Amino acid sequence: MSKTKPMTLIDCDFKVAARRLRCDEAAIRAVSDVESRGDGFLYDDDSKEWRIKILFERHIMYRLLKIENGRDKALSAVYANPDVVNTRSGGYSGGNAEHDRLAKARRIDKDLGLESASWGMFQTMGFHWERLGYKSAVDYVLTLSKGEPEQLEAFCRFIETDKRLLNAIRSRDWAMFAEIYNGRDYKKNKYDTKMRDRAKYWDKELAK
């Protein structure tokens, strides 16, 4: 947490990222808009500090606990704390309250709690830390908490390490992109159509 708002992205950052990925700037902005409304941080009125924007995924916590400790222990965690460990997604509190859910999950397992949340303006999952070249889940979170440029860097690494995602964002195949990025149930939240619409919006804005 920080008393002053961490560094935000400027137009040049998006342009550089678009050149790096060889995709449209509008496409990157569209993902950010849909995933986090284009802002990587939230202000906490209680602590008077800025916090990185997160969403805690209880079904991911269950999955990781199952891999780490076995099915029986994972199910025991479900019975004890169904709000943060569950076979089903959901249970979201939204906003800063997601940090309360994360804190509860970390009392069960510190690292798996971090891995079970999506982070920042592009909402990349914590369990990708090793794939993206970070030293640990803690290193991943601390780095992304520094500012939005660090969050954009993580997003670029995420796209670069998946050829399907890279091709999808370049061709604006939003159905394919959303299926990989958001999961097979992407249609329930209309991720593909939302990203398509935001990309069209940014096409017009950037052409002015």
C-alpha cells in the first residue's frame, strides 16, 4: 500500500507495448478497459492508501490446494472456508474487500493465496509468476504493486509466452483471446464482445 498513487501509464507506454507485441494499441487498451476499467489501483478510504486492484478466485485456491496437499485436505478447506476455497467460482466482494478475502486465504497458505488472485489493470493471475520470469509469487505481487508500467510489462510477457494469445490480439480474434485469457466460460460475461466494442471505441479515439 502507498499513501501516494503509484505511477500510472501514459499514452507512450501503450504505443511502445503495441510495437513490442506488433498489435494495435487499441487492442491493448481494450483489454485493460474490460479487465479493470483501465486502472490498476484502488484507493482505500479506511487506510487512506492506494492498493493494487485484485480479484480473488476461490476456485483457483481450491485447485492449487488440491495439487499441493491432495483432494481431501482441499475439500476440508472448502468446508471450513467456502468463501475463499471452493470448487466453484464466485463469491466476489469487489473493490477493496477483495483484499480481505485474500488475507483470509493467505492464513490458509501464504503463497497459494497470492497465486489465486488476479492482479492489476490487466488482471493477470498470480500463479503465472514463474512462467513470466518472476522469482516467486511474492516477487510478482511486489513488482506489480509498484505501478501500472510494471503491470503492463507482466501483461506483455503473458501475451508473448502464448502464441495463441499473441496471434489472437494481433488479429483481433476476440473470441479466441477471451477463451484463453478469461476461460471457457467467457461468454457468460461477454468478454469477447466487450473487448471488441472497446477496441472499436479506441480506434476512433486514437484516430482523432
